[in-house]
Amino acid sequence: MKTFKGGVHPPEEKKLVKDNPIVSFPLSSRYYVLVQQHLGAPAKPIVSAGDEVRKGQVLSEPLGFVSVPVHAPTSGKVKEIGRMVHPVTGLLAPCIVIDADGKDEWADGLPLERDPFSMSREELLNAIKSAGIVGMGGATFPTHVKLSPPKDKPIDTFIVNGAECEPYLSSDHRLMLEQPERILKGTRVAMRILGLDRATVAVEANKPDAIRLLREKAPADIQIEALKVKYPQGAEKQLINALTKREVPSGGLPMDVGAVVQNAGTCAAVWDACAHGIPLIERITSVTGRGVVQPKNIRVRVGTLVGEVIEFCGGLNEAAKIIFGGPMMGIAQFTQEIPIMKGTSGVLVLREEDTNITLYSACISCGRCVEACPMGLIPSVLSKLGEKGMWEKAVENDLLDCVECGSCTYVCPANRPIVHFVKHLKALSRAASAKSKGA
Amino acid sequence: MKNVPASNPAHDPAKGQTAKLSVYVSSSPHVHTPEDVPWIMRQVVYALIPGALVGVYFFGIPAIKVIAVAVASCVAMEALWQKLTGSPLTINDGSAALTGLLLAMNLPSGAPWWLVVIGSFVAIIIAKQIFGGIGNNPFNPALVGRVFLLISFPVAMTTWPEPRSFFTQAADATTGATPLGALKTAIFEHGTIGAAPEMNLMDPFLGNVGGSLGEISALALLLGGVYLIARKIITWHIPVTYVGTVVVITGIFWLINPDGYANPVFHLVAGGLMLGAFFMATDMVTSPITNTGKIIFAVGCGVITVVIRLWGGYPEGVSFAILIMNAFVPLINSATKPAKFGAVR
């Protein structure tokens, strides 16, 4: 079975939630829509306090090509535009607060019916951008940018990422099982945009039911590939490498090796946008972990407070950590008063015994991190440099090639927070280069 | 722009657990393998048990004493040092106890208690703590302790009690030579290997020979080594390459001149090669990180071991070989970096 070099095998823990069918989270009375839910240039709110909005209405205007708008998750009134904690950056960020009117009325003309296969490439890209679609696996890079590579980067490979290699999470798995058509149709749209006549949907072998169903439903030009179960199988560069043997060059992008990768959920959103004009206002999220009473897979509007979502799942149970995303790359939160975002693939609540809060000790040079690193780096050296803040030396030791997958840190017997050191070193390096540019 | 108090009229935080929420916040990943440093140290101790038991069987109560004194004094030295210097206590990581056990395995069973304590002092204080404690020592602490004793107390360190069954131990145990010692003497006196290697090779394989209390049974050490590889504590690279290098080089000389050189199987089972290759050279802190580096390191260990055994003043060269190669580890590490993903070739 196809895979990549390196990686780790953390306990999968998917049985907590993988067999729970998707349930819709009920309409809430208030939504907190963060303006910046994508990676790239900022966007500017175009509504003001007191404005009436309807479901799917545009709330912000993207400033630049690598930027997307956000949309009203329901109909109601803009209560205020203020700042709240951003779950990814941890900083205060602009947020549009909407009080729902309970009618949940669509904006004029939505949803519409049109045939994406009679639309031009530009029309499709436009539909995707104006629907605010970003990578829903967690990276939140604007999808229309990924689907418009420059002319000097010919694309011959389109991969739909259904690996879902993060432990605990099952949102993509449920989507593949319950709505495979949306994914496959969205894949066809992306193929049309890229001018390709075939695509591959890659799924880790621990989801045999999804693989079977997709193979049953997929047209001949979409191949379903089962991948070895190994973390981080779904990391973009590792996924491309597993399927094509190509290596995205250091500092490069997938398009440098002729590849484009989209998450399965993103493909479904692409279909909704192109065929029905529906913007990205809701997503599937796994609310799971032993720290939540009833793990569920929910269809939830972007902007719903996590506290409400957790209450819907029976509340907390000895919660020690609340994480946006999976246990390997997710971001720990200090409050429940933050909203679900476009990239929130999971809300994971861990108890103290499920997580790791012990102190770290000196590196014993066991080399386990070197074996685990899918990027071929020496994480132990980076961690030692991190302790001393020596970012220049770390850059020489390939700091910037680190994808922060967490494999090294997972296996480290001395429990060294290597990813933390890497993030710290990268921040130091960024700060220094910003300073030298400013000077 | 003012800060939005994130609350919902329909969702009263005071009613839920929100108000008293207290959680940990740290960088990812949030899960961790249970295989921590104490776990690794425990596995190595388990793997040493067969070799130690064979030592106790053939050398009796004195072997138990040496092991007990070495382990206790190593742990005590580390605790004392950390108390005196005000540094965090690390004896719970198991590394000091393991160093004590390894030191004992490398000593003659008749070693007096003070000799063992001096060895522990050198191993823990000089070789480990002076350099900053676990993870920072360039040389294998147990071997530094052993070689210090060998050079400083050559008589006590080369007085080898004869192996006897545990149940027939006599109070006035006789002493004899190790197989490698007998070989060296024969070559020195007659210019040929004489009768030394004609001994039944089953004896050093099972442990019925003179030697350090933990090195005598190749079989018991091999069992432990296989356990370590199966448990993924060590990889095959160092032990297989080390042993292979010794067998190949001694084999070449034996083929050329079987009267002047012992056969490679003798070199394999006699002396400290098995203990060194599986347990001493594989010490994580003092061996290279990458598999390529481990192979280079082990070839070096093998070559130096053979050079000392065949032409050196000492009959045995495993300890010296490993310590010398320890010094090359930083160099080997920087010369054998793994292939970076996406490196521009």
C-alpha cells in the first residue's frame, strides 16, 4: 500500500465518533463570524451594526486575490462589529456579531440551480471565491488560488484528500460515507477548472467502508486509492509523495511538481458553490474526545460558539484540554467563548490522562525523532537550538522545512516540546526578517 | 473597535461549566507516546537480566554484591551530586541505576566494594554529571568507570574468579584467566595461539568461563539484545555491524594464519564483544543518531577492538574501542545528516 517515509502511529481513537451519523446543530440565537477565516490578505466588513442580513449574504469584502469573504450564517440583524479572541492566532480579531431572527431566510436568489459543467473556468473560480471557500482540512488557504496555478506551472495531478490521518477526527469520514456524491461532483468541477481528465481520491485504509462506497459511486475518471494508515499521511507533501513519488521541493509548493490537493470537504463545498451558489456557512465537525459526554459529528454553522456545541454534546467531562482540530496539529483553546470557523475540522476535548502535561528533560539522542520526521530533518537539534533561541543556526538546520506535524514530539521519550520550539524559532526568524525589511 | 463579550442570550455560561473552566493550553501535539525515558531504561535493565543471572549463577554471592553496590552507589552519587549542586533530581529516570548495572556487568565478580564505589564515582560524577547530566555526556559513563579502574587498579581488575555452579561455590574461590587472556599469554609465550582457542566454544557461549561478571554468556546477552531490537529500543545497525566487523577481520587473519590467530567464532563468543555490541555501544546518548552514522560508528568499534585484541597490550579491546568511537560521534552525526524531503538535488 502506498505511503511516505517516516511518520508515526498514534492510537487512532476514531471509534469514539466514527459511527455516529452527522446530526444538524440547531439554529442558534447569536453568531460570531470572524472576518479573517482564511490564510492570506485581510478582508473588510461591509455591513454595520443594525443592518438586516439574510442567510448567505456577503458580510465582508476581500482585499486582494489571496483573500475571501465571509457570509451570514443565518438571517437576522448585525448586533455589532467588535473584536474577539481568534482561535488560531490567539489575538483579538475583528468579528461580526449577528442576532438571528429565527427565520433562517436565504438571501435573494439563493440557493440557485445551474450547471457547473457549462460554466467557464473563470466563472467557476469566481463562484468559488465569492462563496468564501477555503481549505477545510484546517489550513484555510483560499481554494480559488490553489485552483488557479500560473501558466508556467502545468498541473497533471489532482488529489482529493480524504486521508483524515489525525487521530480522533471523523468529519471527512462521515462526509464520504453520507454524501459521497457532493465530493465526487465537486471533484469533477475542480478537474474541469484544472483542465484534467482524471483525479485521485486518497483515503487511509482504516476507512474501508468509505473506500468501498466511493469506488461504487465514482466515475471511471476518478480513482479511489487506499493509503497505509500512518500519520501524517494526509499532509499535503506526504500525500503527493505517497501517490506520485514526487517530492515538493524545499520551499516550494505542490504546483511545482504538477500537483493540486484539496480536502474532501472542500470539494463538497466547491460543488455547493458552483451548482447552487451556496457560500461556505456551515461544515461538518467532529466533537469528540473522552472529555465530552456524547461525542457527535455535527453539521454546524460557522460562527456558532464552541460552548454551545459542547453543551449540545452533553457538556464537558473532566476536560483538561479543548482543541480546535486533531490532537497532533490542533490548537489548544483557553475558553469556550470562541466560534466554529471554516477550518474547524474537529473540537477535541481531552481529559488529563488522554493528554500530556508532564515536564520535559534533556535530549538523550535516541534518534526516534529523526526516524519519525517525514521531512528528513533532525528535530532533536532544532529543539536544542530552540531552548537557546538560536534561530539563525536553526534556519541553517532546515527550520523552515518543518511542517509542524508533531511526529517528532509524539515519539520523544524525553517529552521535549519540539514543535513548540520550532514555532518559537520560526517566530524569531520572522520577527528578525520583518525588522531588517523595515530598517 | 470594542471587545465583544462572547456570550449568547440563550446560552448562560454560569449554568454550564464555562464559568469555572480551567484547562491546559500548550503547543501541539497534545498526545504522546507512553514510551518515555524511564520506560526505555527499564527495557534495557530487563534485557540485561539474563546476562546478570548467568553471572550470578557462575560467580555466586560476590556477583550479587558487586551488582548491588554498583547500582546503589551510582544512584546515591547522582542524588548526592544533584542535592549539592541544587539541580533537579533525575534518579527516577532510571539512567543512574542502569549505569550501575552496566558497570557491575563490566567488573570481575571478585571486585571489592570500594573498587566498585570508586568506579561508580567516576562513572556518575566524572563521566556524566560534570558534563551536565543525562544526555550531555560524550562518553559512556559505565565504560569510563570501568576503564578508569582497569588502568588504576590493574591487579584487582584482572583477577578473575573461576566460574562454578551457584550450588558448589567455595569460600576460597580459585582464580583463572579469561579466554582472551589465555590467548594473549599463549601468543606472548609461544608465538602461536596454543591450546587456548581449542577450548569448547560452548563454554563461553553459555557462560562457563572467567571474565567480567556480565560478559561471560554470549547466549544470555544475545537474548537480551534480541529483546531490545524487538522492543525497538535499539536498531540492528550497531550490534550487527560491530559483531560482523570483528568476525570478518578476525576471520581473514585466521584464514591466512590459523596458528597465529584464533578463529572468528572464538572472538565472537569470548570476551566482552556481545555485552559491548548490544549494550554499551548502543547507548543512545553516546552513539550516532542516524542509521548510516550508527554503521560507521560500529565499523570503527569493530576495527579498534580487533586491533587491540590481535596486536595490543591488552587482551580485550571492546571498552577502549567504544570510548574512542564515542569521541567521533559529533563528527559522524554532522557527516551523516538524513536526506531532507524535497532537497534540491
